[in-house]
Amino acid sequence: MKEYKMRRGEHLEDRIPDMEATVEDYFGEITDTEEFKGNDLHVVEDPDNPVFKRIVAGTSEYSGKKDKLAVHFEERDAEDVIAEGNADAAADAVDAKNDFLLEATGRDAKARRDSMKRAVEDDPDHDVDA
């Protein structure tokens, strides 16, 4: 599960006031919920795009801190997708993920990567030599 921060001064609930509807718009019908750090996240067991096996997404709330977007994209093996004739779906899957994350966080893919790099570099428990 990955957690994403919003841009400075922005809040997830302002960017996505209805997380359930947004997840369904991007990925398909929500079929369940799953607990993550005390929060119920939305689960799409049968996503619209055949590249995805399962998607878990929602708001990870923190007392006294800004909420984060928690998301996990479980993808099928690329060989299986191609063998089924769904190679074109791969580009759509990448677009859906990036568009969803951009809408939620206000950060494009490059900004999200840079932010995650800084988080790892700033983590005193992260051993670079490991």
C-alpha cells in the first residue's frame, strides 16, 4: 500500500469530496472495504480495465496531520494480458492510475516520484547500504 501526500496547502477532502464515487468512476464498482491503519478503504475486486486484478483506494486519516491517499494497484501479469488480446488496455491502465493520482494529489508522476525520493532520503531509519 502506498500513501500519497497532497500539495502544500491542499487537502484530500477538498480535491476529492466523494472518494467512493471517484474510485468507481476511474476503476469500476466498489465491492468491499478493507481496513488499513484504522481506516476503511474501498476495494474494487473486478476492475473495468483487464490489466488490474484488484484495486484498494481511500483516505488514510491522521490525527493532527493532513490526510493522505492510500492506494494499492494489483496488476495482472503482462504476458497474460497480452495473450488475452488486451495489450491496448495497458496504456489505458497507466492513464487511469496517473489521472486518478493527479486528481487526488495535484501532483503529476514526476512530482510524486520526487516526493517519494525525498521521503526516503529524509528517513533516518532508511539504510542506504542495505
